Amino acid sequence: MRNAIGLTRWLLKKSVATVQRVIAGDQDKARLVRAAEMWSKIVAFGRPVSERDLYRTYPDSRKALHTPDLEFLLRNGHARRLADGRVETLQPPPGARA
């Protein structure tokens, strides 16, 4: 009986860990898709763009929705922030269209 309980606990821990990895993978994929879309929008401007102008290209332009994706682009070398605060593209993230 103790072995069965121990095995059940072990299986439950493994199941939870697997679900967490799947969820994390889905979230990473969604972030990459949103970042690729944002990168394409920056390219479409044809010049460095302010965050405000970039966010206004979305139906819901709230800063809180889009800042994490912009920070992802900046952190991973897909875009850079200029001295005046505007953003320009560098290398495209996977899945981005110019």
C-alpha cells in the first residue's frame, strides 16, 4: 500500500511538471508570435518609431499590453532603443515578415 501511495505521488509530481513545461512552451510561442508582429510593424514605419506611435497601431493600444513584447525584442537583440527613446529594428525574430 505504501508503495502504491509513493508511486501515485511520484506520478502526480511528474504530471504537474509536464503540464508546467507545456504551458511555458505555449506562452513562449505566443510571445514570439506577438514579438514578430511588433517587429513587422516597426519595419513598416520605415524609420525609428516612438513607443506611443507603435502602440497606436494596435486596436487596443494600452502600454501594459505591448511593453512586454517590446522588451522581449530589445532584450534579444531584435530591436534597439535610440538615445531619443525611439525604437528601430535590428535582426528579425523567428517568424517575422518584413
